[in-house]
Amino acid sequence: KEVSKGTLNESLAHPREIFKPAISHSAYGFVLVHNHPSGDPAPSESDIRLTRRVAESASILQIRFLDHIIVGSPQHEQPGYFSFKEAGIIAS
């Protein structure tokens, strides 16, 4: 479910909006996904801060934060996405 629309270079998501659908559907867990229109899936400092806030909130709410994936474009044999779980930034 779409919970927020960002600008060209920044996400405007807040944990409160992110958790509304998960709570209303009594979800066990969720995956957060957003795109980078630039095509570069590398996380920004803002993405990292948001991910950490969401992880802390998920722990308090006892809802599993399964992954945060940033979608971009494949380039030079690199995948077109970044997974915070694969990078070890959030626990499994």
C-alpha cells in the first residue's frame, strides 16, 4: 500500500504513516519499498535515518520490519536495488 509520495530528491514518509496499514491489517511484518528517480539505489543519509527510526518503532510495536528496499536502475553489473537487510543495516 502506498503510504507517502516524496519529492524528486527526498522521501516525505513518517513512521506514523508507514505503520498505519500494518496496524490496521494486524500485519505480522512488512517490507518498506521506495524508488530513487535518479536510478542510483544507494541510500541517502535521510534514507538511513528513516530506516533506523522505522526499525526502532517496529520493535516497540512488535511488528517485524523485514526489509527496506530502494529501487533504482541496474548499472555496471550492479543490481538495480539496495536492500538494508542484505547490507546488514537492519536485523533479520
